[in-house]
Amino acid sequence: MTSIRSQPATFQLVSYQANQRTLQTERVLSSKEAGLATGGSAKDSADAVQISRQAQALYQASLLAKLDAAEAVATATAKENKGDELRGKILSQAKRWVGKIPYAQPGAGTVNLNKVTPKSMDCSGFTSSVYLTELNINIGRTTSDQIKRGSEVTKGKTPDETNLKIGDLIFFDWDQDKKVDHVAIYAGKDTNGNHLYIHEGGTGSSANVRIDKLDYIWSKNVMKIKRIIQDDGSLTN
């Protein structure tokens, strides 16, 4: 399998916030791919915002449909182990949150130990909430806590993105300062073979939990991959 890291090394790093703005623009442009006829002028800001939201909703629906289709094929053809059953539960739980939870600045999101959906959260609040809600396991509140949990998925000394399994935690270092600043849950491949992940993105919109592709830009900034769910069904925390 070809590693999704094998891309030209000419990419110039940008900040996490700048990348979020780029992704926001791409989702607006994806309206054409999703079949949304935007047409006309965007001088009316209210209309422009509505178009953007429609485009994002359609983009997310498209990714979710592809993910569901790929999951159905994999379930029908693969021989599952105990770990796969738990991974499926984590994926189902994570998908339930897509488009529903607004972002809060780091540290402001709250993980509710009574399993009540929080009003807002940050990226690590989302990953923690999914594992707590579905498997009743506390993987830590912050990215710095969570990166210490689980077993490392590596090839030599580097993260092995070719060996990702659903439910794995993907940690990113956008500032290239060897400090983690974002975390996501790996969701598997879509019908086109694209690696997908679910995360609380933090663009400031009203519904931020979403699915995205682990593309070249994101892949360049993967710091670590940690696995909580093992193949035998045990949990490494």
C-alpha cells in the first residue's frame, strides 16, 4: 500500500487557523461538486452565509454517505475480531455528533461525566466524550493527556498511516514545535479509498464536528497515532 505521506516535499507549513480558513473556503466551493447551484451575487451577506452552510451540509452528507457505503462493504466481507466490534461502536458514536456540537476555544469545552452532550467543546473534548459515552473509558481531557494514552502505531520511529484502524486517535503538530495542538478520530476509508477522520474543527461556525479527508496537508502534520482499542477487544489506556 502506498503511504499517504509519499507526496512532494515542497509544502510550506501554515498555521492551524489558516488551514481552517482554507478548508472553510474549500467547503463553500464544494457546493458545485455536491450539486448546489449557488448562482448570482454574494453581496448580500445573509445569503452568502446561507449558501456556505448549505454547501457544508451537502459536503458532509456526501462524505458520510461514502463512509457508510464503504463501511457496509467492509462489514460484509471482513472477518471481524473483538476489537473491530468496539471500533464500530466508536465510529457510530462519532458519526452521531457530526454537525451538532459548536466549537469552544481550547480548554472551554466540557466533557460531561454523566454522558450528557455538552453545549460546546474543543477537539480533545470531542474525542474524550466519544470514548466516555460509548465505552465508559476516560482517555483524558486534553490533547497533552490523550497523547500519553494507548499504544503507538508506528513504522520505525514515524507514525504509520498505512496501518490506521477505525477509532485510532490522530494527533497533529501544526506549529512544528513538537507539541500536539489537535486530535481527531480515524473513521476509515470512503468508497474512493480516501482516509477520513472525524473531529471538532474549530472554525467558529455553529456546527463544527465534521468529517474530513486525511489529505496531503493534514498528513504532513501528523505527530502521533495512538490506539486505544486492541484487536483482542482490550483497551489500552
